[in-house]
Amino acid sequence: MRNVVKEKVTVSLDPELVNAVDQEVQTHHVDSRSAVVEEALRLWQVERQRRAIEQGTEAYYRSRSQKEQREDQVWTRLATRHAKRLWDD
């Protein structure tokens, strides 16, 4: 793991969350509460990035013209036919 100087922050959490973090530390032999919270925040960050990509992709496809959508349908049918031929061989 890389050697990074960590920044100390203070947060207030629901007692149930604190208990869940403490349970994670005890049962999975994690180094500290900070390690659990840091991993949770990393997962949250990745999920937010994934959702942003999904939303951008959806916005792109919704913004396409009728002509572009019809062209995509033609290509989809063509690719499906060819894929079936390859699988049947």
C-alpha cells in the first residue's frame, strides 16, 4: 500500500452505524474504524462514478434522433442474424 499522509476528520454517526463499523473491525480483523470508513467511502465514490457514467450514457441514447435510432435497430438486427449463424455453425 502506498505511504500517504492521511487527513484527520471528525464526523458524527448514528450509533447503529458505529456499532456496525466496530463489528466489522472485530469480526474481520480490520486495523481500525478509519479503515472501515475509508473503504466504505471508496465504494461510495466508485458507485457515484458508475451512476454518472450510466446517466451520461442514458442521456446520450435518449438524445438521438429518430433516424439514428432506426439505423441502430438495423445494425442490431444485422448483428443478431450474423451472431446466430456463428453460434449455429
